[in-house]
Amino acid sequence: MDISIFSGQADDNTPTAKLNSGSEVFEGAQARRERIRGMLFVSPWLVGLGLFYVFPILASLLMSFTNYQLVSDSGVSTEWVGVDNWRRMFQDARVWNGLWVTIKFAVMFIPMSTLFPLGLAYLLTSERLWGRRFFRVMFYLPSMIPFVASVMVWRFYLNDQTGWISKILGSVGFEAPNLLSSKELILPTLVFIAMWGVGNSIIIFIAALNGVPTQLYEAARIDGANKWRLFRDVTWPMISPITLYNITMSLVALGQYFLVPFVLQGPSGKPEGASQFFTMVFFQETFSFFNGGYGATLAWGMFIVVFSLSVVIFKTAKYWVHYEYEER
């Protein structure tokens, strides 16, 4: 009698065991072939990722420890300088001014880039608003206009002599403020211009608001919740993952904020460096003075700051971000 019947162990020589073993071998070979085919399909993308992203990133890190010059008429060879560029960055007054300008702008920009599109999205999802589709299109259209063209329009719009604001205020007897030449008003003006392109955030918030289950609102109303309680206890927790996404994307965009102040005020950050962001210091050092090594150091410095802040945001997200289908 076969002992395996009583012991619960199958004999490897039985037809069933051989069939299972053969199927496992076949499935393993098929899985390997599928992996190879998948790698072949994604190989063009992997090559592009390595050549145009990974390699330049690693090369810039190495460059930050050299005196590499983009253009050199004196024939100076590239040499290893260690941490001299990093030491120079911490001692450079222009870097600290650019960082301070960026921080002041961030204090205004990040809350506004979150609350302003959220407020508009909340309005555009209201059933009492007539022509909601029309207004959604109108608010989204500015984000499709090239930034250089829109900045040129804003330059004429904000001109204190011939701009539309000057004309409108002058028609009612008020003198228009010089928004582009005032050290106190230039950053709020840039934040105001930045709100011109929040169409993408509006669309994302509209989708998030429409995705909140109506049963939650009905249950809250039965418990006597008013509109503020509905927003605070139902809407805000349910859209908090989207809010986290928008805050993170605003932080990343802040680390790349360059085009608008550069076109409006030039690389020097007029007036008196009040609009010279960290990215503009990087641009001057790299593409005006051709200090490629020092420019790479500045780029990595900004990357470290943005990455560190992103880590802090994600670490603290567990205290204010609610995921409907995840247990914490």
C-alpha cells in the first residue's frame, strides 16, 4: 500500500506530480519570455532615460566638484576642486539673496496656488452657477497660452504709465502704483501673475470634488452639519490626497520658477535684486559667466532643498491626508 496516501505526501513519480512539475517549468519559461519581450519593448525608453536623464544628472554631480567652464578663451583645463564650489555657494551673498527671495515668494505662492484654484473649483462645481461649462473653459484657457506671450501681455498691462490698470485707476482719479519697480510690491505682483495659469489645478480639484461620495454629505446633513462643517469634515478630508499632490507640484514648480521674472525684470532681478530668484542666480553663473562647475553646484543645492521639503511634506502627510481605502 502507498504510504503517501496516509502521510499526506504526494509521490514525485506519480502522473499528477509529473504533470504539475511540467506545468511549472512551462509557466516559468513563458514568464521569462514575457519578461524578455517586455524589456525589448521598453528598451528604447530605457536608453533615452539613461542617455538624457540619468547620465546628465550624474555628470552634473561630478561637475559640481570641478572648475568646469562652458566656454573658456584662456584655455584653462578642467580640474578637480573638491568642495570649493560648495563652500563658495554658502559664502555667496547673491545665493543667499536669491534663496531669501524664493522663500518669501513661496510663503505667498504655495498657499495661493492651492486655495485659489480650490475656491474656483468649489464655485465651478456649484449647481446654482449658470454656465458652469463655459466658465470652466474660460478659466482653463490661460494655462494653454505660452508663458512668454502671456508675460509680455502682463508687462503692458502692469505698466504704470500706459497699462490698463493705470488707465482704469486714472479714470476714477487714482494714481496707479508702480508694481514692477517697487521692492515691496514686485513679489505680490508675481504671485498675482502666477494665478493666471492655475487652470490645470482647477480641473484637478473639480475632478476631486466630483469624486466625493454624496452619501457622506447626506449623512452629515442628517447630523445637522452646516456648509462649513460639510467642507471641513467631509470635503477637505476626501480631497486631501489631491491637495497633497498640488502642494508637491507647486513646490517642484517653485524650484524651477524662472521664466516670468526673467522676462519681466531681466537676470539682475530688478528692482535692486528684489526679484532675483535662486534660479536666476544659477542662470547668470552658468550661462552668462559660463561657470559650469559652480552652476552645477547651485542646481544640486536647489535639488537638495526641494527634495528635503518634499520628504518633510510626505512624512507629515499622515497627520492630515486621508486615504479612503487605506488603513493607517
